[in-house]
Amino acid sequence: MDRIIEPLQERILEMTMNQRLTSMLLFLMMTTLVSANDITPQELSARDQIRVAVQEICPISGQKLGGHGVPVKVKVGELEVFICCKPCLEKKINSKYWSAMHQNIAAAQEICPVMKHKLPKKPAWTMVDGQIIFICCPPCKDDIAAEPKEFLEKVDDLYRKSLAQSSPSTRGAKSARLRTGAPAPK
């Protein structure tokens, strides 16, 4: 990649402002395409496989992750999320699916990793290495900031426990309810 970037940087210094902007836009488009290359399931890390299972749906289309092949990892601000397919790279996030995705993540986590009790209905949250961690109260952010890797592991353990306790069919039914706004069965 450095072999590509260094000559481009030299040429950019010699260009006019319009040429620079055009070149930078093309470069950004190239790097986006490079980062969205096809990957195989084996290339998803164990942590990413867990996060895909917990997230369940694409924040753009609302489709179940994995339904269109291997999900594509993208960054939205600081947050790393998965989308169902490359065509979704060209589309905007749907607020309903974004909310449902966060509900799925909070439901799978279920417990504050600091205080070890059930999350409130509207939990606070913090970010660690591109991953959202839900917490019971803002002061828990300080504990997580002091030991971020430890708390990422705790959250991964909570996700594994949640996934082990629910079957794929009940997770899929829950996601469908969140996508459509249907009430939970009684």
C-alpha cells in the first residue's frame, strides 16, 4: 500500500487545488473499495463472528446478516458495525434499523459489565475499540476506560452466554419483530 501512497502524495503536491480535490476523492473511493473487498467466513475473527450474531441485522436494509453472504464490516463514526452486502455501502442508514441493531446488542449484553446487574431500559454507553458497551450509569465509563480490554472480554462473554441461551429461530423472530415493530408474543 505504501508503494501506491508515496508516489500519489508527490503528485498531489504538484497539482492545482481542483486537481488535488479530484485526486483525493478518487483516492478515498479506491481505499473504500479496497476495504470492502470480499472476505470469506474464515477471515472474520472470532470476535467479529460473535458481533455479527449479536447485531443480527443490517442497519441499512434491516436484512438478517449473512443472508447475502459474508457481512461487510464498516465504520460509522467510531463504531464498527456490519452491513449485509456491498450494495448497502452506497445507501444511508435507516434510523429504525439502527435503533433495532442497538436494541439487539443491548439485549444480548443484558448486564452492566462493571456493576454486574441488569441494564436499565435506557442504558448509558461507551465505546472501546469501535465496539459499543452498554452500562448502567455514566460513572461506569471510568472503570471501563481504566481497563478497556478486560471489559471487552467481559462483554464478549456476556454475548456468548446470551447466544448460547437462545436458539437461532428465537433470535431471528426477535429481529423480525424489531424490524417491523410487531409486538412480542405473550
